[in-house]
Amino acid sequence: MKPTYNLFQIFFIIYIVNHKKSIISYTKIIVMISLILLSSADSIYAQLSGNYTIGPESSDYSTFTDAISDLQNQGLAGDITFFVKPGNYYNVNVQNIENDSAYNIVFNYDGTPNDSASIIGYLKVNNSPYVTFRGFSIFPAEGQETSCINASMSTYFTLDSCNILNIYNNEFDYDEGLILLDFPWDGPYYVANISNCKISSPEETIVIDGKKGSIWIRNNIITGFVSNTFNGGSKHWINNTFNLTDWDFDFTGQEFIGNTFYFNSIFQLRIKGNFFENEFYTDVDLTASNVTGNIFHDEIDMKWCNNANVTGNIFKSNFNSIYSHGIKVKNNIFNENVSFNNDNTTFGNNIIYDTVEFTHGPGQLIFNNNFHRNSRLELWYTGGVLKNNNIASLWIVPSNIPVWTIEFNNFIGEDYASVCCYGDSAYFFNPMYTDEDQLYTNNTMLIGKGGEFSSGFKYDIDSVERKNPCTIGANEVCFNWQVENIYLKCYDSVQLDLCVDTLTDMYWSPNDLFPDSTSVNPIIHPNDDAMIYLKDFDENIIDSLLINVEASLPTAEATYTIQGFTVDFNNISRCASQYSWDFDDGKFSTDKSPTHVYETGGSYNVILTAINSLDEEDYYEISIMALGINEGSVFAEDIKLYPNPLRSKLFVESAYEINGISIFTVSGKLVYKQTIENKRNFELNLNQLQDSYYVIKINTAQGIFIKKLIKINI
């Protein structure tokens, strides 16, 4: 560091010279002062930016204290990185650094993997925004009762690739912990990021205080437990592994994506939030509004989850839903017992291997489920609709209660099955399940309602995805068999078949219902009552058919396109007359297909609510990835990916040198990552990826290229 001369030193020189006039002239005085000012100008006026080193030898600063002091006194002119050499550093205090321009202040370990830079005692970051510590070992001193890491009033505080360990098993004071994130109680939200760290403490591992915080915790191994006494802020837990030592994770404002939970205890893990693609190896007492794509190895209780969506999960142990009005449970696999003590439950398109019981409430809707031959459906003092299911045993108590509509079910039980009531239009086909572990029907007599159009009932009675053209089923109509009219539900499609090889000199009308008006066997999806005509080219009517469309439950569904920060939504919901959009940024719309402009980039979970004339609702969630980066940007012609869709290998050809590739699921989970050593043409073996849709991100020196990717097994 250069010496700093202050005004006192300058006036002292003038004083000396004034008493030595016979030796030094006034001209020489001016020269001396000028030289002093010039030599010290960097220290008096220069702000810091660029790269510096901290360490015991041959470094710009010997201690953190010296470096932080210069940051406080001289300020910042740009981003700054301090490369910290191996060694032990004690009690680091970063505070009161003015940074209105949001420059990055990074402290980065600079050594080999076999060595380390250790911060012992405490690391405090107070009133100092945009501070990052990367690659350190951080642990409290023996017997220390105050927090090891304390970040307060410091937005965009980041810990990356650190080992943060309570190696002495210290017991912390009340409201203290291994990591304390102290947020304000009012004003703007402050952000904290913790990524790629190993964090371990037998108690108070992460303590969250205050209400105005947005916390992003990604790709960590966390041992211990989290404390959030005042339920403040929003907490995003993504791709972490939790080895929990306490049962309480029951905080508001939480989102869990791609995490793995372990909790070895006689108690249930009590947890609250929204859950996407997590895996639980513990009993769970869960409160949520959205539970999608998770795997639960042990028993789960869902309590007080009104109108929650439970979709695409695998439950390997018992599932219990209690006091949850209007819960929607669709497209799940249940290996053991299922129990509902709710009213107005929607239970559809599920696969069930054991007993399902409904023990309370009216308004139950049970449809399109596949039950194992040894399973049982029990309905105790409830009412609703039971239709289009493959059922083994059915028991209703009391059996004469007139509150159930039972129709179009297929009963598959063996001789030992017990059925108290078959209802109307019962079937008795063998479903021809794929095998005892894959309850998908192959009997064509149970497969129908096929079609290429959007439908809330994506699966038929057999839970097999609908096909186009559809197979044998009730909604395949040979057109000239019809005398007057047919009846459909709003979500149904119908195939019209002339039972001829070609359609000569004839066409279907009206045109807006027929993508191909000259097709021999078109599939149409009328939204409302419609009169269908078959005409010749002279406009003579050859035949006609009236289709009556009856009311049914709404189905919410939408697609979208992104251009910068603008998102155009295409609403393809069925059977709805009103719509509500929640754009996840505090703004809403009731337009059918709105265009929304976000103020900042990021990831957003958009919720579409579709409402029919009976005020029945359905929900659809859209996860928007990488907003602000356009697919097919300036790099589209310079980077080629093929084949797309792919089976196993993906070939990459680029006009630029590529240094890294990442692949994510549509919900944002990282499933593939590879560092590329500045290559332009190469191939990737992606055989390990499951068949699905993905987003691939390619890093080049010229920028980032993002594109959708489809993996299929043809």
C-alpha cells in the first residue's frame, strides 16, 4: 500500500520551511507540496477495483482487516476479487462498505485442493451488499456460542463451495447458529445465496431471522436442522441433500425442488412448502399447495391442504389426506394404503395396489383409476361420482345411501373379490394389465376417446395415453350409422368414420372443426353443440349429425413463447368460461391468452386457473426457464444440434469454441453437466437421460446459447 499524506503533514512541512527561509525558497516549497500530492494521489483519491491478494507473504494485503479497511476508506470503482492464499485467518468482519453501484466483492480461495484457507471464529458481513466468499473452510472456535457466519443487512450475500462445519459441536446461544441470515423486518427484500457447500452442525445449522429475505440454497449437503422462528421471507431449497436432526421444517414461503431428505427418528418430519421432484426417506407430515413428481419411501400425511394439487408422485408407503377440502390427486402411483378424510376430493388417473378408503364428506370425484386385482375401494358415509375405473373390490357403507353416481366402471376382481354395487353400465372385461407391476390396460375394449386434441383426461379408463387415431371404443362413430345425434362431454373427442377407403367429391363442414375436411376418419373436438354436415362440392347435404356437448369439469392447460422479457401465453384450456392468471411476480390477469412483460429475468411458476359455468376450477402450472435469454438468438445459425429429437448421441457443431454444457429438466433440475476444453465439434452420449423434454445451455466465449431438447427412444 502506498503511504497517505494528510493535510496536517503538508502544513507541517510549510511550517518547517517558514522557519528555514534562508535555506529553502518559497518556490521550493511549492515544488515539495506538489510532489507530495502527486505521490499520494492514488491513496487519497483512487477507488479499488480489479484483483488483489491476501496472505502472509508477497501479497497486497497481509490480513482481511487491511483489505476491508481499504474498501471502507477508498471505496469501489468496479468489481473486485481478493485471492486469498492458504492459511488460518481469524474473525473476519466485513462491514459498512458502500456499494450503491452493486459491484461484486469476491473473496476467493487461491490454493491447491490439498491445502485450504480457513476462517476460524466468525465471519460477519454487515451492511455490505454483493459480498461473496468462495472455497473457504469456515468453523467456529472451540466453545464459541455466537454465530460462526452472520450476514445482516447485506443483500446478495453469497457462500459458494465452502466447508462450514461445527467441528467442536458447540452449543450456540438462543437465535444464534452455525449460519445466521439476519434480514430486515421491512423495506425491500434482501437476497442470500448458499451453493455447493458442505454444512454441518448438530444444532442450529441455519438460522433465518427477519421477514424481508429471499434465500436460494442450492446443491448443498446439509446436516443438522433449520430454524426460522418468525416464518419470514421466501426460501428456495434446490438439489440439496438433507441429513436432518430435528423434525420441524414447518415454515411458510418455502419451495423444494430436487432435494433428498433423510431423517432417522421415531417422529415424522413436519415440513411445509411446494414440492417438485424431491425424494423422501422418512415419514412426512406435509402441508403444501403443490406436490408434483416426488418419491415418498415412507408414510406421508397431508393435513390442511385445501385445493392442493398432488400429481405424478410415487408413494411407496401409506398416504393419508386429512382436512383438505378440494384436494386434487391425479396420475400418481400408490403402492400401499390410501386414506382420504376430506370432502370434494378429485381422485383420477391413479394406479393403486392396495386399499383406498374415503371416510368423510360429499362431492368426491373418483375416475379413470386402475386398481390391482387384490386392491379394495371403500367408501364410508361419503358421496359423489365413481366412473370409468378398473375396480377389483368395492364396498360402500351404507350400501343404500343415494348419494353416489356409479357408472361405466369395469370390474376386474377374481372369485374372492367383493363388490357391493356395480352401478349403471358396468363392464366385466379382463383389463389385460401389462404385468402385475405395470397396471396399464392392453384390452382394446377399454381403450377409447382417442384424439390429438388437448384434454383434461389425457388418459382413458386404462390410464394408457390417448392415441390418434383412437382404437376400439365407444366414441368411434361410423358416420352413416347415426340416425339423429350423439352426446359428448366437453372434454371428449369423437372420430367420424365413413367406413370407406377414400372421400371422393365430398367434404366435412363446418371447416373450423376439421383440420382436414377431406379426411376419411377425422377426429374432432367440439367445444359446444355442433351440427356436422357431409356435403358434395355443389353444397348439397349428403348427411348430417347433431353433437350435443354436455357440461363437465374444466381442464386448465396452456403453452407459451418467450421473446426477451415478454411471454405470450396460449390458453388451450377445455370446458371453461373464465380464466385467472398468476404470473408469480405479484401481477395477475383475467384475459384468456394474455401477454405479460416481466421486469427482471429469472424463473417463474405461472398458475392458470380455468373456471366453468358451475364455478368448478382446475389449475395448470407453467415453469418458465431462463427468462430474458431467447432460444434461437444470434447464435442460432452458428450452433447446430442434431438429431433433435435424439435417441442417445447428440452431435454439436459450433462456429465458436465451447467451454461448457449443462442440461436441465423443464422444472429446472440439473441432470447433466460437462466441461468442454474449447472444442467446436464433438458428440455427447446422453443415453442415460430419460425420455422427456429438456433445456440445454451451451457456454461460449461469445455468450450463452439455450435450446429445447427432446429425448425419445424410437
